[in-house]
Amino acid sequence: MAFTFSAGSLVKARGREWVVLPESKPDLLVLRPLGGSDDDIAAVFPFEEVEEARFAPPEPFDLGDQRAAGLLRTALRVGFRSGAGPFRSLAGIAVEPRAYQLVPLLMALRQKTVRMLVSDDVGIGKTVEAGLIASELLAQGEATGLAVLCSPALAEQWQQELRSKFGIDAELVLSSTVSRLERGLDLGQSLFDRYPNVIVSTDFIKSPRHRDDFVRHCPDLVIVDEAHTCVAADDTSANAQNQLRYELLRRVAEDAERHLILVTATPHSGKESAFRNLLGLVKPELAEVNLESEAGRKLLAQHFVARKRADVRQYLTKEDGLADDSLAERTAFPSDRYFKDETYKLSPDYRTLLDDAITYAGERVEEAGSKGNREARIAWWSAIALLRSLVSSPRAAAQTLTTRSAAAIAASAEEADKLGAPLNSDAADSDAMEGMDVAPGAETDEAPPRSRLAELAERAKQLEGPEKDLKLKALIKHLKALLADGYNPIVFCRYIPTAKYLADQLENDPEKKKRGPLGAKTVVKAVTGELSPQQRIERIEALAAEAGQDPAARRVLIATDCLSEGVNLQHHFDAVLHYDLAWNPTRHDQREGRVDRYGQRRDEVRVITLYGDDNGIDGKVLEVLIKKHRQIKKDLGISVSVPDELSTGVTDAIVEWLLMRGREDQDALFSADAFRVNKEKLESDWNSAAERERASRSRFAQRSVHPEEVAREVASVRQALGGAGEIRTFVRESLGALNAVLRGSGEDFTAQVGGTPAGLRDALASTVGAEVIEKDREIPFRTDPAVARGEAALVRTDPVVGALASHILNAALDTLAEGARPARRCGVITTDAVSTRTTLLLVRYRFHLTLPSRNGERQLVAEDARLLAFEGAPRNAVWLPHERAAELLDAVASDNTDPHFGERTMTRILGQLPDVNGYLETYGDELAAELDAAHRRVRTASGEIVRGLSVTAQKPADILGAYVYLPASATVPAGESA
């Protein structure tokens, strides 16, 4: 027997009620549970019993109090996973975007094929912005698959972000996973056909062997993270890896039908041709168009968004051109970084060792110079390795002195540079930090007998500890000051041996009964490139767990630059101490950006830079590079990269002077011709890059979407799904009614849920952890949606809020449920808020949407909940404005209502409600027309995108709740009905 149920119908099967989905066929029903999510979709065959279900009317005896209607409405709206508005995905994702993060999404939806360059500043939320576009394109059927190209170190983080925030499950395609994935393929099948959503290591897939298969079977939506590393300037000898990446992206972008989202905080590296190559990937015309012209800027504005924090810290205010601040959103970025440069001096023994090492290195460079270019370059990189490791720590120095130089195997000077540079310089656009934190070697085949190096290494080992290593002593002093002020710092080092050395010196070791210098309650752990990306995250989480919730406990993380990109650490740390100076200031900015970003609760992030006053290197690097970078960022509000070759020219001049003249003649360095020329060239080019960036930010500021347009969509979303204030009230009132213990009277609060119903505790255990529930620990609820693990955000998409809403809704619908039931479907309230009898209805509407896409029409069923109120009897109803209906939720009972009188009143009103069906249907049609207009408005730039779009309301609408408000002045004699 064939099914005859239309999409959107309510049916009863398998003991529960379902909504029929458009994918259904005569011989197969595809159903979603009423109030359930897409994860619960099921298929039903004709041999199963299915019958039409009518939504049961409220029971007049099941009366709630003044909170019942508001709690039921919010619980219902939190449960929506298929909102009817133009943003199909917002109801179903587990992140509540900031209003400014909707701008790239609005820009994308106006393009038939999405091509975007998202270049917002560090910490604003580019991953969320790219994820919003991806989830919306997938939800609308505009894309059928997704590939994220990123560094292998960030692949697992991307996987976690997509799964936890956007519900997108993606397979990792890395050198370590590809063999396992390929074993499950059919003959001749590509893994990119088998797995529609993938996260791919750019460095793995860029080789010609893998690239061709990827390009042939590439999904129709691609996100490229750190896209600036995938292009190079035309006028320089580009890094071979950059060339391979660029060739990969060029071929991916050649398909004009493929959606492409490029993500980078630094689109303009100071080289105009590199910027043009990046724009050419977005749209070929942008590589050549005159961006000084109005037409050129207008074309770019459709595809390019680049904002700094000051642009979005306060958004949708009157300053943005809005009539009032009713939708104003203030994002709590840290106000500024507090910089402090702290110096140290070498101990006599350390100074002697450094002088001897400089002498040795100088001799080697001079001797090698007479043998040829190859030998000279090998000696040069060995000298830099030796000096940098000695300045870093005794342990790094000892390892470098006993390790063979990577450049020693080079067959030519060019190969020596290729092998030596990555380990010894800090290029801003290096592939990744993977493998770059190992201590470089100093031994070469041409070196004299190893006894001299071994003797220097042995002397270095004897300098470990704060007595002879005064750099370590200074670190301990400054860490103690930070910890005393309540900060939890990250200490960044250049080399793995240095990080492990610091951890050994600072940590407590109960097994050896060793107490570190930072106190018994300070937990210290090191994270280096020796750990896999996932192990790094696990160690950081272990550090946070070990420190626990004790207010006196402190966390100190020792890390190399393997954590300086991509990994977000703002929830656990709020200060950065640069133990080793990077020779490119962009690296400092990357380190600081790990904690100075959205979600950081400290208004002031502290940054301490430790530098040697007398080691001959640090002071000059700090003065010429680091301080200049800070000043430019302070002036512009964003970071401007220094071209790598220019910073290298300055540091080379410093090292060369040091090898020739030693430490004692450093004052003359600034007047030396080679240094002066390099410094002037650096400042000139850097200032020019900063000026171009300033002009670029002004010319290319995001103007294609006006704040008024964003405000309109934000208001629509909040009306359909609820705002922050509604969620906060819902959580507090619901938990209070369910016997939770609440603490805190402000916007943030905590809750112990040990006294709540067992069903709710079980649901919460899977989100906050079983141990929290079993031990009845406090669950922190935060207004700021950027929460740490174990906390809950007061937003509808938070899983804790979702579990609470599901419990409240299920209890309200089940009149036989045991325990407290804060929300009810009926209520009779006597109040001063009305002057005549007023009835409030909570109505659920279902809509059929036909959404055209380039992959064909998509039939969808969506839900909406509305409050409607009328005065008087249903037959002669005087309908109130929608604002007045919403105000009734805040009405306070002024008198108790007799239960028997309330039940009789409710019975009479419910019996008369069929008289309002005509109005409910008309209002449903009006909502459908509004939704149709909203879909067309968002996609207004392309007529092809909206051709065939339609929205119709399913009839009849469901009355979920009915609440009668009686004026307090009215008296009803005994036995008289209302």
C-alpha cells in the first residue's frame, strides 16, 4: 500500500509523532521526529503502521504559572533545527555567530559561485566565518562536498571545529592517514569521491603525484587556510614549496563553478604581485584590474573582506548609521597588549663560553671563505646555529655543538642555503612550524677535530641552572611576578632542548620530592614539535585539568613555535613571555595572537620580551625589528609583515659584525656601512608596506554589505530563534524550578544540578562530563559565547542549553511525566498587566520551501514559533500587536487564581479556539510571504539564484500553548464562569 502523506504532515509511527520530509516517496516515508534533529531522521516502509497525527490540544487541567508560556516558547525555539529564514544552517549549528561574522556570509550568498578572500584580523573569527559559508552552502544544496586545505598541524583542529560547531564530519587526508583510507576504496575509486568532506594537508596534496587526483575529483567547495603561503611574488625566486602550492590552487580555481574561500589574516605581505596573485585565484580579473579606480574597488569589494578589531568591537550602533542601538553588539576583545622588555646579563662563565664560541665560529667562516662558496655557506649556517643556540640556553648549545649541520651534506652553495635557512631563520611565510624547532647542528665535515666542539659542549652543560644561567634566573623572577598578579603565561622558546630544559628547571616533581621555584600550586608543562598536533592539545588540556578550579592554582606552558600558529589558547592562558627572540617580528605577533583573541577574558594581555643586554645579538634585533613592528601595529591597528629578505639582511649584518669584531665593539655596528644600508632599506620598504596597507584598508574596507542590511537579518534571526536575554532567563528559571543550586546574580552564574531530575542529569553528563555530574560540581554559565571546555554559553546552540530545553519541552508535552514540570501548555494568570481578558497563543507553523540551486530544486520543511494575543472572546477577537503579545511573557501574577476557576476558564477558551483558525491561517500565509521576500532579499544580486523559489505554510498550524490573562480588578462570583 502506497503512502499518501504530503511533506510537512504530522504522522504517528513506532509509538511517536513525526514530520514527513520532502524526500519521501510513495513506497518510503522519510521522517524526522517532532522536535527532533536531523540525526534522528528515519525511514518507514509501507508494511509498518503509520497514521495521520493531529497535534493534541492542551489539557485544561494541566495549568502552569506565569513562567510557563515563556519557558515553553524558548524550549521550542531552542529545539528548532530547520529554521524557515534565509539562513538554512543557523538553526542547526552549535555556534552563535557574532553579527559582524554574518557579513562574509551575506556577501557569499549574493554570488552564484562563491569566491571570497576573508582577511579579517587575527582573533576575529575567520574560521567561524568560513564555516558559516560552508555550512550554509551545504544546507542549501549549493555545494555537495567540502575540502579544507590547511597545514597538517592544524588539520585535527579544523576537523574538531567543523564537527563540534557546524555538524560537518570530515575525514583527515594526511600522509599518516591516506594508506588507511585508500584500503577501503573500490577499484578505480578516488578517496575524494568516497569521502565528500575532507580536510587535506596542503603539503601532502601539493605534490604532482597526489595533486592530479585531487584536482580531478575535488569537491565543489574548497576552503584554503593561511592562503598567503600559497602564492609568491613574481619578482622574487619563490620558495619551491610555495610554487607547488600555487600551482595546486591555480588548478583548483580554474573550475569557474567551484566555490573557493581563501582565509588569511595577512593577504598583503608587502609585495603587490603576491597580493595580485592571491586575488587572481578569487577572480582572474582581479589580478589585472586597476584597484585605484572606482570600478576596480567595487569589483574587489564583492569578494574581499578585511576588518581589524576596532571595526567590529562595537557593531550595529548609531555610529554605523542605524537609527538606535537596540541591536548593538559589543565584542570583548582584549583592549590592548601591555608590552614590557626585560633585560638580563650573562654570567662570567657564560660570557667566556660565548666569546670562545664566537672566536671559533669566526675562524671557521674565515677559513671556509678561502675554500669556495659551498664551504663558506656551510660554515655560515653552522655559525648562526651555534650563536642562536648559545643565546637560547645551555642545553640547546650543547646539543648543537654535538650535532652535524643540516647544510653539511650540501653539494653546492645554493643547496647549503636551502638546507640551512629553514632551521636557522624565522621566515614569516615558512610552510609550517613542523620540524623547525629542533636544535640545529654546528658540526661540518670540514671542521677541525671534534675535541674543540666537544669541549665547548661540555662547558655548556655545566652552565645549567639559575646560578650560572642568569637568563633562566631572570625568567623565574618575571614568571613569579606574572603569577602573583593572577596571570597564566605561555613561555615561547626557539628550540626543543630549551623548552625541555625550562620545564625541568621549573616544574614540581612529587616523585623526586622536588619543588620548583614557582610554587607548589603552579603546574608547568612543555609542548614541542616532538608531539603530534593531537598530543599537543591533549597535554594542554591535561595541564588545565591538573591545575583545576583552585583559584590559587596557576598554569605555565613552555612551548616552541609549533604552537605559534592556529592553536587557540585564550581560554587557559593570558600572558606571553618571549624567552627567545624571533628574528622575524611576525613570529612574535603570531605567538601573542594565541591568547590575544576573541574569547580572552582578560582586558589586558601582558607580553614580556626577555633579551640579553650583552650577548651581541638580542638588543639589536629588538631595537631594529621588534620595536618597529610594534609601532606599526599600534599606528595601524593591524600587523604588517616585514619582507623576509630584508629582516634576514639585517640579522646577517649583525652576525657578520659579531663574528668579525666580537661582542665588545657593538656600539660601532650602527654606523657600519653594511648594517646601515640594510637597516635603511628595511625601514624604507617596511614603511612603504605599512602605508600601502593603510591605504588598502581604507580603500578596500568592507562596504558591499551595509550595517543596515546586517541589522535587518540579525533582527530576523533573533525573532525566529531567540536572543541572549531570552536564553539567560530561560536557563535561570528552568534550572531554579528543577531544584538546581544557582550562584551569582549577574549575567554570568554557576549551577549545581545534583538535585535535578535524573533524565536531565544523564543528558548533561554527555556534554559537561560524567564526573562533573557525579560529583555535583558547579557548571559555569557564561554570557560570552566563547567558552572553555566544561563551561556553558548562554546561547541557544550550546549543547547544555539544548539538553535543558529538550527536557523542559518533553516534560511540558507529557502530562504524566514525574517530577517538576516548569513549562506547561496552559495557564490562567491574574495580573495588573491587562485591563481586559487577554489570551496568549503559542503557535507553531511549518513551511514548505522550494529552494532552487545549481544542483536542482530542494524541497524542505521548516518550523517557526510565534506568539499571538487577542482580547475578548475568540469569536470576536481583537488581535494585539506582536510586541504587546511578547510583553505578556513578562507579566507578573498579582493574585492567586483559584485552580477550579482556572480550569473552567481554560476549558471554555480551548473549546472556542476553532473560531480563530481563520486568523491563524491568514497569519501563516503572511509569514510565508515574508519568508519568501527574505530569501529573495538575501540573494538579490543574482536572479538565477531565486528563480523558482517559493514558501508556503502548512495548514492547520499547531497551537502548542494557550494562556489566559485576567485583570486583577475583575472579580468573578463563585460559580460564575468567565
